[in-house]
Amino acid sequence: MISLQTISKQYSGKYLFRDLSLHIEDGNRIAFVGRNGTGKSTLMKIILGEVETDSGKIVQSRFNSVGYLPQDSVYHTGRTLFEEAATAFDDLNRLHERIREIGNEISGITSMGGGNSPRLQARIDEMGQAQSILEHRGGYNIEIRVKQILSGLGFNAKDMSRMTEEFSGGWQMRIALAKLLLREPTILLLDEPTNHLDMESLEWVEGYLKSYRGSIVLVSHDSRFLDNLVDRVIEISMGKATEYTGDYSSYLIQKTQRLELLQSSLKNRQRMIDSTTRFIERFRYKNTKAKQVQSRIKKLEKLDLIEIDKEESSIFFDFPDPPHVGRVVMDLDGLTKSYGDNIVLNGISLTIERGDRIALLGVNGSGKSTLARIIADVDTFQSGIRKQGHNALLSYYAQNIVEGLDPDKTALQTLDAVAPLKSPGELRNLLGCFLFKDDDVFKPVSVLSGGEKSRLALARMILRPANLLIMDEPTNHLDAQSKAILQRALKRFSGAYVIVSHDRDFLAPLVNKVAVLTDNGLTIYHGNVDDYLNKYHREQEDFSRRKDLLEKGVSEPLKKNRKRMAAENRQQLYKKLKPLKGTLEKIEKEIAAYEKKKLEIENSFSDQNTYKNDALIQSLNIEYSQITSRLDSLYDTWTATEEEIGEITGND
């Protein structure tokens, strides 16, 4: 149990908390929520003892052990992965070492004829106590426990002997989380634990924490993660803690109801204050009303303050209407990408059609970001085909896009660099939609917060109309409110998009296809993320049975038959599509040539010298009319051919 009693904390005269009190009981599952900058992480560090309060006190049980996972900046070096994770059991390893020492001492005593000595009995008693502790705390299966936790967090058998410094930042955070889960402190403080997890590892962590014996305190923007774990929500706002019972969704409902009650109370109070003030002003100088006036003045002075937190301003934007594009926006066939001997993508094929909303999933290191960069045409590949559809226009939001912003440029200059034809007023209006007000537009990128940089990157992204958006972890630095607004903007967008994300609630209402990268390639699932997860869980549950069938050879004939039928279907489809695709290519080349000629004539029409030559004008008008007529015919043929291709592939 931990009790924070009227604690206060300030930085440079600005209070994060003032007289804040809260209690964490045994077995609690608590979420700290609140706007960025309200002090959620600081409050965790106060509980941990890393940050001192300015006033108030903290009372906790002497049996408490507290474990803390920060948001980032964790690095391990000098040990293998297994050795580093096993340091969580340093005290048990010391007991093992002590038992070996006691064994040697007992051998020495008995070899010297001290079989009945008090010293021997004392060593035997000490060994019995040490063995009892080891047995009670699982000290005899440390290796199994370490490998189970590391495996659940996405590490494989080969990783166990790798040095920790070989792992990237995201995997370093997983190592820190593994050590915490192995230590099993009585109170777990987890600050944004889902940031560095892929969807499979996230679900494993979620399941593990559900059965965790200690108390858990979470800070997270992942609403589904919180819904599945917490039974109390503590909102930090205006230096105070307000407690809500239930999960995160219940908190949102209760908060709305509470706000409505406060607003109603505030209106009623204001009416009473206005009425009382009018009475005082009217009768202040009448002796016959002096007593009543004084009574009302005292009544006003005794009124408690009602504070309502002003809602944080919200960004608002829409992606520009996408330009018209053919049925196929992007076609990837047999892509292979490697870095030296490390093959990241092997024979990947993917067709992105007009109107596709695709979630790109896979474990960390499976190549999601690499594939996103290739789709966006910002990374190369060794073999295969990448073909953009006719009139396909791309817009790319990289996972590290905030690092790609020029730190010396202001927010306004950042947008001007990609849209020089826009006026400063237009750019400032756009920045205003992303909460850059007044002089904020002149702030250099170097002083912006992570959330502000993300909003600036989004503003820059929508300056150019596109019909295919590629977004790699777009919600990483966005708070819950901004994330919801991005989600709504994507729902309104009529173009196609591919999103790399592990945020299930963010993806759930957005996607109609799920593309999953594994060691075996890319698999497409039709439906939303929940449909995929349900299918994935069913496949996991059936895995053992399928494995048994494979071992007995029962499914081998079926497997061969399926391969034969699939090959035949592909061959038939190829025969049907080849002439149609050839026709489509010829039409697109002819359209491009006529469009170019049409533009040249239009430029001639804008030249004043053209109008001095009547014969030339007449000739150009005739040619322009012929070109326009031919283009209309070509576009009709192009549309009909695409529809025919769509019918064939749709029936496949």
C-alpha cells in the first residue's frame, strides 16, 4: 500500500500538483490519465522515490517493492540478452552461490571429523532455509522463466546469446520490461509500455499483466490496453487527482457526466451570485436592510470555488481531396530487399487498389518500415517490380519524420519549403488548425515538443494532394485527443492508405485489409484488425492440431493438391490478364502523348502572338477539338478495360 498525502510539486514557480492525495492499495489496476504536461510521469517518479515533493508526505508499507519502466532512454551493454534478463534474479543467484559455499563448508567439517558439531548443524539449518526460499520463489527454474518472458516479448532462441548492445532502442525497452516482469515487484509503474511493442507482443503483455499478482499503475494512450487492464482511473488535472471507478471507457462516460453536473452547478451558482449582488448594490446604503446586506456579503465570501478544467484546444484538419487514379494505385511483385547478408523482404507482392485501407502488421524487425519506405519510393530494393498506377500521387509520414524536420527552420518556414506558392496567410491558417497560434509559427523546430513536431509533420503532409497515404506509426507522439482527430480525418479521406501501427483502437474503424509480414512472406486478410486478430487467435489455438496432422502425414496430399490447384488458377488468370494489361499500357501511353499535345496547344492559346495569325488560330482550334474528342474516347476505353480487369481479379 502507498498513500500520497497532500503532496505538492512545482518547477520554476509553476505547480504540477498542489495538495494532491491518492492511495494505491494491494492488487489495484490504475491508469494515470491527463493532458501532456500535467505531471503523470513525475507522479510516478515521486512514488518511486526518484523525485522529491515540495510538501506533503508519502506513507508506504515496508514490504513494498516498486518497479518502474520509463518511456525511453534505457540501454543495456556488456552482457548477453539471457545474462542481462537473469540479473532480475541476482538475489536468488546469490542464494545459489551461498548454498554451494555451505556445501563446501559442510564437506570440510565432516572430513575433519566434526559430524556432530554445532557448527555443522548451523550450516545445515542455513542451507535448509536457503533451499526453502529458492523453492518458494521458483529459484530452481530461473532459466525456464527467463526464456518464457523473453519469448513472450518477441525474442527468439538465437537472440539469447546476442550481446545486448546489438539491440535497437525499442528492443532495449523490451529487455527492461522483461527484467521488471521477472522481478515481480509488488507495485509495477509502467510509463507508456506499449510504445515499443508490436501487436503480438502487446497482446502477450496484456495477458500476462491480467494475471499479475501485484499492483499496476499505467500511463498509456492505448485506450483498448487500458480497458482490458484497469479498474480505476485517476485523472491528473489542475494539480489535483480525481478518481473514477471502472475501466477507461467508463471513465470517459463518468467524466462527461461530471462535467455536465459541474457546468450546471456553475450556472446555478452564477445566477445566485448575480441575484445576491443586485440585492447588495440596491440596498447597500439603506439602514433598514443593513443586516440583510451584510448577511448576503458573508454568504458570498463563504462560497467554495468551483473549477472546471478548460478543454485543451483541438487540432482540426482534412486531407485534401485525392486526385482521380486508376483502379490499381500501386503494384509490387516479387520484391526482395536486403542489407548485406540480412534479407529483410523476400519475394513480397502486394497490390494496392483505389479505396484500399490497409494495416501493415508484423513483429518488430519483420520489415514493415522498410516496405513502407519502398512503397513511398524513398528506399531502394534489389529485385522485383514496383509499379505506380496511372496518376498515382503519394504522401509519406515516416516513423522518424520528426527527426527529419530542419531544427533551424521555424514552423512557418517548414511549410513554406514544401509549398512556396502558398501565401504566408494561407500557411498560417493551416498552422492554426494544428494549434500553432500567433507567434508560435515563428518558433524554431528545435524548441518544439514531440507532439508539436508530429502536428507540424502532419500539416506539411497535407499540403500536397495525394491518393495514396503511407503512414508509419503516425500516433507515436500524439496525445489521445489528437490521435482521435487524425483517425476522424482518415475516415473522411476517400483515397487509399497503408498504415503501420500497433494501436488496435486507432486501426479498428479505419482499415478493410490487414497485410501481415512474417518470415514466410506477406499475407493479406480481408476485414478489419479485429477480424484479423480473431482469425490469428483461432489459428494459434489450432496450431497444435495442425502440427500433429502434418507429423502423421495426413495433410501432405491435401497440401500438394492445393498447391497444384493454386498454380493452375494463377496460370489461367495470367492468360486472361496479359492481353488486357498490354492494352491498358498502350492506352496510357497514348493518353500521355495526347495530354502533352493538348497542354502545348493550351499554352499557345495563352500566347498573344498566336492571335495575330488567323490561319494558325483556326488550325489550332481544329486540332484541339480532335485531340479532346480522341482523349474522351481513350478514357472511356481505359475505364472499360480496367473494369474488365477488376471483374476478372474480383472473381478469382
